[in-house]
Amino acid sequence: MRSLIACKLFSCRGVAWLAGGLLVFSSAMPVVAESIHNPMVGPPVDRSKHAFDLRQEQKQTPPIAYSFRIAVDDTKPEAAHKPEASDADALPLPPTTQQQLSPAQQYCSNILDATSAAQIAQQTHSLQKAQKEINDRIALLNAKADVLKSWMKLREDFAAHATDALVQIYSRMKPDSAAAQLAAMDEMTSAAIISKLAPKVSSPIMAEMEVAKAARLSAVIAGAGELAIQSERKANAQQ
């Protein structure tokens, strides 16, 4: 019995719900039909402006600014910092006091210029003396060089007097005749000819001459020979 009553109640509720739904649908149909026949007219809408562009949003994203501070050790003493120019100008200058010199210091300062001048004068005198000694040595060397040049010229003149032709002539003459002619000649020429003769030819000629004349010719020949030896030794030393 109870189940029968429940079935009837459920069927009645279902019919009521179906009737309500049909009533709502029938009331909404005229509005939908009117909107279809009379559509709303308005300005066109740009949908691109309302589009959500992820790439644009990424480009327009402002950069993030990071701020940081360098830690400074404030525990250091202030004396380590360099003073600024304004601080240096602001510092008062110490008062300048003229130092009092002792009598010894005053004496030394007074004679300092005089002592320096005396030292300079002494050094100048020493340099002048050394320069004079050098000049004297140079003059002495020049004089010796002139003497050596004169001896060399004398040797050249001595060798020039005795030609090969004269040597051949006096080498074939008799000793007494050759001695008489050589004694009458200039001593430089006679000595040059005798020095170029062979010893076996010159010795008889010297024997026929006077003793004084032969001695002078021997001295000339010896001097010329010594000069030639000295010149040869000097050339060998330079080599």
C-alpha cells in the first residue's frame, strides 16, 4: 500500500517538473525569435586589440633592477683615510721661528763661500799646470821628430850621391888614383861611394888616403850606418 502511494507521488512530481520546463521554454522562444529577426547593430569591434599576446607581454616586461652595496669596514681608524684638500687648507700652519745659530755655525756659514772659491781656484791652477806640462812634452816630442826627419833626409841624400855608375867606375880604378879623386870630392859623396864598394876594393883606397881624411870619411859612413840601423829597428817595433 505504501509503495503504491509512493509511486503515485513520484509520478505526480515528474509531471509537474515537465510542465514547468515546457512553460519556461515556451516563454523564451519569442525572445530568441525576435533576436534572430532583428540582430543588434553597433560599431565594429577590433578583436586584435583585445587579443592576449604572450610575446608582447614578454617584451614589455621591465627589467628587474638589483641594488647592492659594498660592505665597508668602518672599524678602521680615521687616520688611514687620506685628508682632503679642504681639510689641509683648514689646518692651521705651525708658527715659523727663526733658528738661532751658534757662533761656530755663523763662522762656518760666513767662510763657506770663500772656502769654495779657494778650492775652485786651486783646482784651476792644478789643471793649468798639468796642461802646461803636457804642452811641454808635446813640444819636446815634436823637436825629436824634426831631428829624426833631418837624419832621414841626410841618409836619403847620402844614398843618392853614390850611383851605381860611379861605384862601377871607382871599383875598377887603381887604389892611389881613386884615393886622390875621392879625397878631392865632397865628404858625403866620397863616403857614399866608399860605402857601396866591396871591402877588398875600398880598403886599399882608404889606405892611400891621408889619415885625417880617412877618419872623417869613416865617421860619416859609421853615422849613416847607425842611423839606418835605428830607422830599421823603429820600423820593426811599429810592426
